[in-house]
Amino acid sequence: MVPRVAMRRRAAEVPPTEPTEKGNGKSHTNRICLLVSLSLFFWALLLYFHFVVIGSSTNIENQIHLQPQPQPSSSTSLPVHKFDPPKEKDPLDKPILATTSTFKPPGTAEKQEFPFVRALKTVDNKSDPCGGKYIYVHDLPSRFNEDMLRDCKKLSLWTNMCKFTTNAGLGPPLENIEGVFSDEGWYATNQFAVDVIFSNRMKQYKCLTNDSSLAAAIFVPFYAGFDVARYLWGYNISTRDAASLDLVDWLTQRPEWEIMRGKDHFLVAGRITWDFRRLSEEENDWGNKLLFLPAAKNMSMLVVESSPWNANDFGIPYPTYFHPAKDSEVFDWQERMRNLDRKWLFSFAGAPRPDNPKSIRGQIIDQCRNSNVGKLLECDFGESKCHSPSSIMQMFQGSLFCLQPQGDSYTRRSAFDSMLAGCIPVFFHPGSAYTQYTWHLPKNYSTYSVFIPEDDIRKRNMSIEERLLRIPPEQVKTMRENVISLIPGLIYADPRSELETLKDAFDVSVQAVIDKVTRLRKNMIEGRTEYDNFVEENSWKYALLEDGQREAGGHVWDPFFSKPKPGEDSGNDGNGGTTISADAAKNSWKSEQRDKTQ
């Protein structure tokens, strides 16, 4: 039994085919080979993807980046009020584009570009003689200008203005019978005809444009002076204001107005500012309210007498009788004024003001009468010589000094007639010239005129003759030459022609408006104002500031321009400073009654 059991056990334990030690070495070697093969395969795949797949995609990207890229839209640099027409896009793109265009990183500011930049840049074009000088003229309906001329008989209660609107506003020619004038260029010009003279001169302006985006300023050819003249007497305030309100309504609907809300607009009126500054809605109050309308406050109005307390009007010269068509006519006249023999030390042409106890005219007339070197031409009723251009100019041409006190208002046409004659003006109030015609007269008034304060005549009874005799002869000669050199800028050339090299009162005024608008535009771009702590009631001071000054302080002439408080006498402020009111404007109109026999 034993041997059979042992045999069974051996049969169950089948021995391996290879010895154990030999089998373990071969298996280890196989595993290493497998790992090496897998590693090589992995690196081969890695290199393949790097050089083939990724390399190919890089080439594709390079090709894409080398393609021209679309430029960003320039719409953000356009003026804020102007937009490009929208392009046709897929509707799905619109929300994305809107989101992209309105997104701004925190803390970033978008620089605003103003719509008048194009006009400012025209000055950089050196080949364009009109660069920075273009004027755009509104094409107003004829009711604002030409229709008034057709109905010229209604322009003045006492004067037939029809003859004065002939010859482009110059009036009828003057005959040189007494040899006082030149043979050409002299007309019986009405002192309130600047509206039509200026507008006709504008038609000859060399730099007119039909493209308002190029304009340095915009002219409004509204005959404001003629409009107010026809309705001042016997008409209610609705009639007086009608054309002004109609004009403002027309202008504010124009696209040109929106650029600067009218601050680049200007118009001309040949009357004093007080005719356009009615203070109330009372029927018996004087004038219309053109210059108090909100829109008109943005515009610049050129008048023959401006307000010292308001910033929207500017003084320009009254028209004289001389309107040359050529430079040579001006040069000849200037030379003639240099060579005249002047036998009178001083002269005065005017009438007393007995109704105004503050007027110094009575004392001036007395001094002229009592002086052996003074000449007087009285202009009261019935004195026809005073209304004769020939008589007036003859007296001025024979005088060294011409006295120019206030009349019914600050200013007088006589001041310009006398300077045209080469006569040195003597002023008694700074509002008669120094604060009025700052575009046309030097700031240093002592170079061309004499100033004697009214109180020196009124209270101290100063002798005008003694005061003038104290001026050395050489200084008188220099002052007279300075006056004669000012003549071109104080006269209005014939509107039907143009001067070649000289700048007349029109040219000076237009350039001053352009300079004003240009400064305003540059200040807007730079985010600054022209003056610090601007006070409109001190408007008269700012034009007198020196270059670089930005704030107006106290001035030696402050007493002359003290405004009366409500309830106080509007004729005088108690310090010798005469104030102007509606009564003064009304009196100036009554004075025209003296001219009806001219």
C-alpha cells in the first residue's frame, strides 16, 4: 500500500518545464525591454505632435496675423453732436458693437473734439489767404432787411431816410463848392446809417464762404437800427419787439446756431445801445428788448454806442461824410490835413442842454464865446450852419483841438468828424471814446487826445484855453500826426468798392469779432474762461486790461460809471459820474428834430 500512495503524490506534483532560477532572469529582461519600447514610443508621439501638429497650427496663426487687420472705427473722434450713418450689419452683431463702443476702463476720460475745430485749422493753411478769416452770412428773409428799405419813409419820424439809404447807404453825394472836401468820396451820410453801410460792405468782403463749418464768425444782416427806429414813437411794445423775437426764433432753428449757441454770431445796429435795452414790459418804457433776449445775449452786437455795464455789445465808429473808394484818396486826404494852417486853438460845434443841470455844455459854450482863440458853431434850432457838413468840416480843419463833451448820451458823431479833419479831440468823460471804441482807438488815450474831467469844468471852473496852452507845441504836433494816422480805421470805405492795403472801420470791426470768437473757441477747448471772476457790470474795464491780465480790479474811472440804485436819480450818481437811461436815448431822438431842415 505504501508504495502506491507515494507514487500518487509524485504524479500530482508536476515539475516546471524550466528550472526556477533560469526562468526568473529571462522575465526581468523582458519587462525592461517593454518599458524601453513604451518610453521610445511615448517620446516619438511627443515629438510628432510638437513638430507636425503644433508646428502646423503655428504656421496657420502666423498666416492669420500677417493678414491686414481691420482699422478701429474713428467715430469716437468725431464731434460729440455728429454721428456717422450706421452700416448694415447682422442684427446679432448690434448688441455686441454697442457694448464694445460704450465700454470705458475706469479712470479714463474721452477727449472732446469741438465742431468748430475745422474752422480753427484753416489758419494753418499758409497757401489760403482767407485761412482763419472766413465769414458766413445768414440768408435772412427780406423782412429783416431789404423790406425796410422799400418802406424807407417810415424809418424816422422827422427825417426822410429814403435819400440817406441811396448809394449803398452813403446818401447823396456832396458837392465840393467851398473846397472843403475832396472831389471824390464825400456823401451826406446820416449818422444812423451803419446798418445798411456795413451790410453792403460785407457783400464785398474777400473771405465770404457758403460753408459755415469753415467760418471764423457768422454775420446776421438784420437792420436792427432801422427796425427800432420805425416803431419807437406811438407803437406798443408788442410791435416794437416783434421783429427781434421773430429773428431770434429764426436763428435758433438754424443748424449754424447749434455749434456755439450763437456765440459766434454778430450783427450791426447804427443806433445807441439804449434803444435796444428796454428794462420793463411797461408800454411807456423806451425802446425794444433785443439786447435783453437770452439768445441775443450770446451774440455780439456792434452799435455806435455801447453799454459800459453789459458784455454783448461793442462800440464802432459813427459814419462820417468821407467814403473813399481807393487807397490814394485816403493818402491824399491825410497829407492835406497835415499841411493845413489851423488858426483856432479850440472849437466846439453843439447846442446847450438847458434841461440837464449836470451838463457842462453851457460852460463850454461860454468859454468859446469869451476866448480870442476859441471858435463856436451853435447847433440850436434854426442854426442851419451847424447842420451843414461843409461848415462843420471847415471849422474842424481850422482848429488844433475840438471839444467833445457828452450830448444826450456818452458819444457824438462829431468826435469822428473832428478826427477826420485832423483835429485833436478833447473829451470830458471816458465813456465818450476811451471805453467805447477800444477796437479802433489806442489804449493810451493821451497819445491822440486830451482828457479834462467834467468836474474840473463844472466845479472848479477850469479854463480850457489855459489847459490846452500848457501842452508843448512839439507834443501837439505829435498828437495831431497820431490823429491823422488813425483816419483809415475810423471811416467806412465806399461799399461798392474795396481798399487795397488800408483797413477801414469795417475791416477793423470784422477782425475784432473774429479775434473774439477765436479766443472763445480756444478757451472752450482748453477748458478755461477768458477772465477770472468776470463781473458783467464791470464790462467797460476788461477791454482796458493789459495783455496777460485776467482780472479787473479798481479803476480811476470807477466814479464815472457808478450805476444808480433803484429810486435814485438816473441822471447822476452824486459823484460826477453821469449815467445813461432811457431818457437819454429819448432825448437823442428829440435832438434829431433839429436835423429835419438839413
